[in-house]
Amino acid sequence: MNKKKPIYAHIPVEQLLPIEAMAELQRLAEKISTHDEHYYKNDAPVISDQEYDALWRRNEEIEAVFPELMRTDSPSKRVGASVIQGFSKITHSRPMLSLDNAFNESDVIGFLDRIRRFLQLDNYEKIEVLAEPKVDGLSIALSYRNGKLIYGATRGDGSIGEDVTANIKTIHNIPHQLPSTAPESIEIRGEVFMAKEDFLNLNRRQEVRGEKVFANPRNAAAGSLRQLDSSITAARPLKFFGYAWGASSSSLGDTVSDVRSKFKHWGFELNEPARLCSDVSEIIQYYTEISKGRAALKFDVDGAVYKVSRLDWQERLGAGTRAPRWAIAHKFPAEQAETQIQTITIQVGRTGTLTPVANLTPVTVGGVVVSRATLHNEDEIARKDLREDDWVLIQRAGDVIPQVVEAHSDRRLNHSKPFVFPEYCPECGSPATRAEGESAWRCTGGLICPAQVVEGLKHFVSREAFDIEGLGTKHVIAFHEDGLIKTVVDIFQLSKKRDLILAREGWQEKSTDNLLLAIEARRDIDFSRLIYSLGIHKVGQATAKQIAQHYVKFETFLNTIELAGIPGPSVFEDLINIDGIGPSVVADVHNFFSVPHNIDVIKALSRELRVRPYREEVVSGSGAAGKTIVFTGLLETVGRREAKARAEMLGAKVSGVVSSQTDILIAGSGAGSKLKKAQDLGVKVMSEADWLEFIKLRS
Ligand code: AMP
Ligand code: ZN
């Protein structure tokens, strides 16, 4: 082991003999790799940047003079090795290919026929294949030199993968050292995966900590391996199966089984059970057994892989551009499974939508452990008559969220009752409502519901709402997370928490005071902006403006609500008479103000503000101010939406219907029934050009 190698480091490049150059390239590759490890993995470089650069330069110079001696693991092939962000790249010694797929017996027969023809084998000659489980993880190449693990790379695009060496080294069942019987240089390939049980435990831990929960073991494995911080990978229960290889400096035997037994001897775990099959019926027998025994396997499989057993034949068969000719993957079909609904719970979305979710007895479907399935909405549950404790058929196609196909009503218990959709939000206890014509129930506790508070805060500080300079989405979320802002009212109490803001990272005296000043400036707010900022479902800027216009003063609005106590639907009935506000909007407004907590928050908020009555918003001097106008027909200069916005900015009220209240109808080309109605009612009619002139003159 300690055999001393001669060093040619002092010999100028031009004077190197090829054999010396070869030795130098090996030394440099190893040295650079070691220093990369110190630098990237341990974050502790042991040489200066200049020394490191010098090694690189010498390597490049030698390669320039002896291009034919360039090593497969040459540092220069690792594009961007000095980039810390992201992974550096590794070129595979041989491309890491995909596999062709078979979905049925005749595909398998076709596979064997093609091989027979390609190799021109007689009919009596048996083609033995090794059948193995197709492991559902991600493929990895491990490079060993003189028995030592040098690097590990992902498949990447097949020819260039990512250098995940530091992460690979944290996987317990990957040997760092092979016995001396192993080839001097070999690339071992196989699958990094997460066992089913480990996956479930990891997800449980992640959930408790409020961290990302993975959809399936493969995603968990991939996400864990592709971490820039290898200490995260180390904490994840990853494993490796060896089942293939890239370049090797010496022969590995005559058959796939020979190689597998070598792998095992060297300390690798294998994907079992594997079986040597000598004809189609044996292959199908294996496939049937593995698909039946799939649930009992400790790891996810998504099919079986059949590989021509004789390595000399593999060699002759070679590969196409995408896949080798000597192997095929027999994939399992999209899977269904039976399980039981334990409970049906309600999830509250960020905007208040209530989604029913079936909590299932965990079961593997198509290689994924499923414990929850969305039930979409009330009608869907009713249509399928899904109930708690029901046995159900669930299905998963690809990576899609699992669905409940049907309930086995024959297996239903006597006391079983149809599911009743709750009328209260499980997160905040506020009443839930379902508007006519909509499929979803929603929580009405917009200002207090913990599920909605973040969205609500984001909306509150958005540009069209309070638009507080220096308090964007990012800060409002951070402040909320740290308890500085619980409801929108707290924004206006931040001046009392100046010290707490100052103590935060990135906040200096100046930025803190600027923020507090910006908040002060927003205490004066337009009535309509305030209404819009509340984030009432369906109440956009236009509706907010109409409400403000209707009540003029915020106090009037509040009093109306207060007088009614918890307002009955009639309180807002007069809103229906406003053009453009339909019954469903009124219902949403009503629902919102029926929640006492929402009113508490609004009252507290109004104590912090000086709300400007509606009139002040009007741009004075415009002839359009206060006019009720209707657009019809095709406008030439601007879109309908912009025309409307512009008119509103000038204080006009834009309506969709012509009535005796209408002051002006602006008729574009092709105007029809509205124009006629306006003429009948004697409403003033303008062309688009007239209108533009009119607002120009008067504004
Ligand atoms: P596909 O994912 O459909 O492109 O199939 C090819 C992949 O199957 C390979 O890249 C491997 O990651 C994976 N695989 C899983 N188990 C095996 C196995 N036993 N032999 C070969 N490849 C496998
Ligand atoms: Zn709620």
C-alpha cells in the first residue's frame, strides 16, 4: 500500500515522457480531488487558492500536450468545479442509459426475438436472462480507484451527471474501500433509494417539524441526495443497491450473476430477489411473483428488469442511443389498491377554500405509499357516497394525486352514515358558506383564520391595497412568523415594537424609522381602498369602489353593520341595487361581516386609521365626475377595461346596463341594443371620439 510512487512534479511539461505524463495526470487528478473534498465537503481547504490553481494549470498544460492521455476522471472534465453553488459536473466513463420498456408478454417475446436475430442464434440456443426487481430510486455511478471511493455522480443527462460525492459518502451501505481483489479502477452503478419504512418515518418527522413532506420514496431519495449541504443528506435514511457498472480495468466474469456475486463480496447490497430465467414462461413467472410480492418488499419497485446473462453477448449486442439492446424493463401497470377511509377531514386553503380529504389506512399504490386522497368537494363525496370507515378503491396514475375511485358499499357497516359537510371552518371556527353555483365551501373568517392570515396580510400590503413602502410580502410574512404581526391591526402598532424590529437581522435605525414613517403615512386611507384591502371574497377594486360610493363615509358603513348587531342579509340588500354588484357578491360581503371576529378586527383597524370619505377620491374638475356612464360596442383607441378604469379615475361610475340613471352612453362601432335603449330613454349618446374630447376638455 505504501509503495512509493516516483514524482515528476518538478519536470517541465515539454520534457515529460508519456509514461511520466500519465503518472503526473493521475497524481494531479487525485490531488485535486482530495483538495476538492477538503474544500467542498469539509469546507476546510488545506492549500491556498493559488496552490490549487497551480495544480489545475499543470493538469491542463499536460493534457494540452498529451490529449490522448486525458483521464476519464480528469478534473478538467468537471465543468465548473470551482462553483460552490450547485453541483459540479462529472462526465461518465460510459453513458448511463435508460431502458426500453415492455408492458406485456408479447413485448418480452419481441425482446428475445430481436436478440436472437441480432446474434444470429439458432432456435435451440437458450437465451438466459437475469430477472431483477426494478428499483424505484435514482441511478448513481460510483467511481473506485485502487479500491478507494473517488466520486459519485447522478445520471444527469446520461453523459454528464452531477458530482454528489460528499452526499454519497454519507450513505451507510456504500463501501468507501473495496477489497484488494477488486479491479484497480471500476465504476459501480446502481440505485440510491429509500426503504418504504424509512420513508414513512422520515415523513412523520418532517411533518412534526413542519417541513416538506415527500410524495413518494423516490422523490424523498432524490431530494435527499441532491442537497448542497451533505449534513442534511447524512440525516436521511438513504441506501444503495449495486446492479450495473461502467468502465472496469479488468474483467468482471462471464455472466451478470458473476458480477453480482463479486459486488456482494465487495460489500454492496443487491436488489433481490433476482432469478436466472431460461425462457419466456420463466420470465413471466418471475414477473407475476414480483408483482404479487411487491407490497411485502422493503423498497418500492416499479417493474422487473431482464438482462441477457452472458456478458460476451451483452458486449456484442451493445446499445442504441437511448438504451442497451441486452436489457428491458417490464413495467407494472398503473395501480389500484383497496384501503379504508379512516376519517374525512377538511383542509383550509390559503384563500379560505375548504377541501375534504380522505385519511386512508396507508397502502402502496403504484409504488407510492398513499395515506391521503383529495375528495375534491361536497358534490363529489355525495356522488360517490363516500363515508368514513368505507372500504374504497383508490388509483394513482403517474405522479398524480391519488383518487378515490369508488366505495365498496357492500362492505359497509350498518351504522354508517353519509358524510355531512361541516358548516364551520376547522381552523378558526367561523361559519363556512357555499355560494350558489359554486362547488366549494369557504371559510368566512378572512381576517382571523390562521389558514388564511398569511394570504390576507399579503393582500393587505399589496400595491392596490395599503401599499406600505418597505413592507412587502417578504417582510410581512417574516414579521408574521415571528409574531410581530398577528392581524392587520398589528401593522399600525409596530411603532411600539421599534426595538424588536431593530433587533432583527438587516434592520438598522434608518430602515426601521423609514418603515415606521411609511406606515404612519398610510393611516390616511381612502374608504374604497380600505374595503378592497380587507380581502373579502369577490370584492375587487371596482366593487370596493362601488360600496364606498354607496355609503360615502366609512362610519356610515360601520354603523349600518353595528345597528343590525350581527347583520341579517337585509343589511346589504341595498347593495344589490348598485349596478354590477350581484347577489353572490352581496352574499360574500354579508358572510364576511357576519363573523364577529372580522368586525372586531375592522373596528380595531379603524381606530388606527383616518378613513377618507368617498368624495375626496374624485378627481375634481372632470366633467365625468359623478356621471353614470355605459360603454357599448367596440372601442378603437383603448380596450374596454382600460376605458372603464380611466373613466373611474375621473370619478365616473361605470355601469353595464342602460337605465334612466345613465348619464352618458359611449357607443363604439357596432353598438346595438344598448344604443337603442339609450335613445329610447333619451340618454345622452357620445361616440368614442366625442368622449375623448369631453374628458380632455373637462379634466
Ligand atoms: P427508466 O427510469 O424508465 O429510464 O429506466 C431506466 C432506469 O431504471 C435506470 O436508469 C435505473 O436507474 C433504473 N433501474 C432500477 N432498477 C434497475 C435494475 N435492476 N437494473 C437496471 N436499471 C434499473
Ligand atoms: Zn377559517
